Amino acid sequence: NDEGGKHILDVASGKGETAARLSMCHQIKVMMIEPRLSNVEATYKSKVLSKLPIKWQQRMEAHLVEDPDFISNKIQSLVSHIYMCFTDDTVANSIYLQDALNSSSLLLGLHADNATEAIIDAALQYKLPFVVVPCCVFGNFFPDRTKKDGTHVMSYEDFIEYLLEKDSRFRKETLPFPGRDIAIWWDGKE
């Protein structure tokens, strides 16, 4: 799925598990924004492949018999990586991030820590759909975060409410797994 050269921007990608799944299972281009090194191929082999349906695993084995570099080549063709943090400042000042945003079809932040709000702000600025699954609040790092009622954002519930207050078009969904399971999303439409 090329979508005219566009990619999903996977912010705070960690080891690249989401990029591995999107690229190898769905043939979607992914640009990772993550300051740390990652090995998407190793992550795919160690965390993703064994959890796929047996027929997908068998199909992958057949590809590897034909071409031992199949996984490596596929990931290299579909996954790219910008090594930096995603903040309001880096978005405002980095031509690389601005170009990445301009060629994105979706912003994605799954447990993106302190990049979560910057993802939403960039989505609004660039009119891009986004999905975030907030986790850590970092209330002490963001003393200016206050809800519309003036309450300082210190808890997970406050953070969810604060993010939803940014725009009435945002939606909230509860995902079917334990832990931090709230997704906030917007389809990018007016």
C-alpha cells in the first residue's frame, strides 16, 4: 500500500515493533521518529513472526528459502528512521520532521511518553489524522498543562481529558487489552 508515496509516521517507535508489523504484515511504508537505534528486522523476527498465523509463518519460510534476505530487503524498502525526539520545538525547527509530516498519511503514537501532546499538536497543524495511546503523564515536566477548569494535569485521567479538550473532533476509544488502553484519534477532517 503506497498511498502515493505517503507513509505512517510512527513517533517514539521504541524497538520498531509497530513498524515491523505494518511493513511486513501489511506492506505499509513507515517512517520511525525515535532518537534511539533500533533493529526492526530483529524485532520482527523475535517479537512479531512467532505471533502471526501459521499460514503467514509458512509463507515467510517459503520467501526465505527463495531469498534469505527477504525480510531485510522488505524492511529496508518500507521502513525509514529519523533519529530525533518529536517535540513542538523539533517540529518547528527540523526540516526533516517537516518533510516527514508533509508526506505522512497518519501520525501514530503508541505509548509515546512525552511526545504524545506534540503528536496531537502536529496533527492539528498539518491537518493529519492521528492515533495516540497515551501512557505517562510527566506532570512535573509540563507545569503549564492545565485543563479548561484550571486543574493542573497530574493523573492519567486528567491527561486524557486535557488531550480531548484540545479539539471537539477528537474521539476516545477503549482498546481491548489491559493497562493503558485509551486511544485518542482524529480522522484529520474538518
